[in-house]
Amino acid sequence: MAKLLDGLPTLEKSPGARERTDDTDHGGWHHMIPTEPEGRWVGDYSPPPASTAIWVVIAAITMTFAALSSALIVRQGSSLDWQHLSLPRILYLNTAILFLSSIALEIGRYRLTAFKTALERQTVRTGNWLRVTLFLGLVFVAGQWAAWMQLRSHGVYLATNPNSSFFYVLTVAHALHIFGGLCGLAYVIHKLKRGRLRKSTLDAASRYWHFVDLLWIYLLILLWVKV
């Protein structure tokens, strides 16, 4: 008899079920389910939104550029060899391009979250606007490279003087963070194309992109006033 019982399938209670022992419930066995493999529940788990990680990244970047800004101001105030640097005009065009990229991103984000009908068509349009954002971001980086080459053509290098050093450090550091944002946008476009994009992922990428946009406006004002 023991051998026969050993061969029976094992049962376990479903998550959150309460066992009842009255006669109408037959001992609570209708709350029992066959034991399921652990792998079945992996896909049902929803990870926390990515917004928390993005805010941590934004805070770290803010502290980094705040430290660089403080170093620039202190160096300028205590230096006798500080020379004013004429900023390349292409920087202002780059600012407009980056601002337009944020507008394109918000249009795509709105189309994805606001429309509930014709979802496939709206998804295609959203993907197009995200690609526009990605393209404008690449144009911005190319424009920054053109500004660096323009300064080099005038004999202004990283070690030419203290203000040129800060200009290159700040603009290159910002361009690297723009590149990180471009990678994030490429990831969002890939997920959208496969139909697996989470709203939290899109929101996190948008927050980061708008942040580096505002960061550049701050840096441009800082460079125009101090450098």
C-alpha cells in the first residue's frame, strides 16, 4: 500500500489560497493545484520600473558636472593666464538640433501612450519619431566634432591654455553622455520593433535624453560666460 501511495502525484496549495475544512468544500481540495515547474512563473514577474536607476544616474552625472563647474570657476578666479575663448558658432546650431531631438522624442512618446486605436500604425509612427531623435543626436555629436576641429584649425588644443582645457573636458564629457543616450534610444527602438517595449523603459530613456539636453544648455551658458 505504501508503494502505491508513493507513485501518486504531489499537490500543493495555490498561492494565496485558504484551506477550508467544511463539508461543502470537500476538505478544501478545490484550492489545490498540481505542482508546477518553477520556470513557468518567471515570465509573470514584472521588474520594478527603470525610473529609479535613471534618477540615480542623473544624480551622479549632476554631481560630476557640478564638480567640474566648480573647478572651472575656482581656476578662473585664481589664474593670471586665463584667456577668453571665442566659442565656435556651430555650437549654437548644435543646441538647436539637440532641442529639436527632444521635441521629436516627446512627439513619439505621446503618440505611443495617447492613442489606443490603430495601435500598429501608431507604433510605426512612434518608431519613426524615435529614429528622428536618434538621427538628430548623431548630427549633434558630428557638430561637436566639427567644433573641436574648428578650434584645432585655429591652434587651440587641450593644453593650449586653462580655459581651452576646460572647454574640451566639458564638451567631450557631455558628448560621451550623449552617446550613452543614443545607445538607450537604439535599445528602445529595438524593443519597440519587437513589440516588447515597456512604458517604464521609454519613460526612463526620455528622462535621460531631456536631462542631457538641459545639461548642454547649462554648459553652453557656462562656457559662454566663463570661458
